Amino acid sequence: MNFVVRWHPCANKLLNSLPGNISTRIMKKLDLIALEPFRYVESFVGDYYKIRIGEYRLLCDIDTEKRVISVQIFDKRERIY
């Protein structure tokens, strides 16, 4: 069973502002990550996990019981750290 990806409104706003080919690539990668999230994520400060997609980074929470990946922060690599 796949995980469901939920976006924080601010992260979703940035995703929607990207050119179509970049946002499509990010969504395809997230579809792949939803199948096996712990294969692609890295631990980050606190309870966050980091996902690298090209020059973009996502910081997310993963709820294994509810099978939900909550994208909290999404931005370019140089602005996220």
C-alpha cells in the first residue's frame, strides 16, 4: 500500500509556481517515493526527513501508522539549509 503525500500550503504554492517540466519531475519522484519512502529519505534535524530531488529539497514528516508523508518545507537547496 502506498503512502499518501500531503503538502503544506506554502510548499504547495512554491511547487505550483515552478515551470511545468520541473513540477512534473518532482511529482513523478514523489510518486516513486510514496511506494518505499525510507529507501529515499535521509534523517534531518528533529523529526524531519530530507528528500533530495535535483536542486530542490523537501523536509517532511512521515507517519507510518497512517501512511502519510507530510511535506512541510520545499525550496531550492541553497535556501533550505
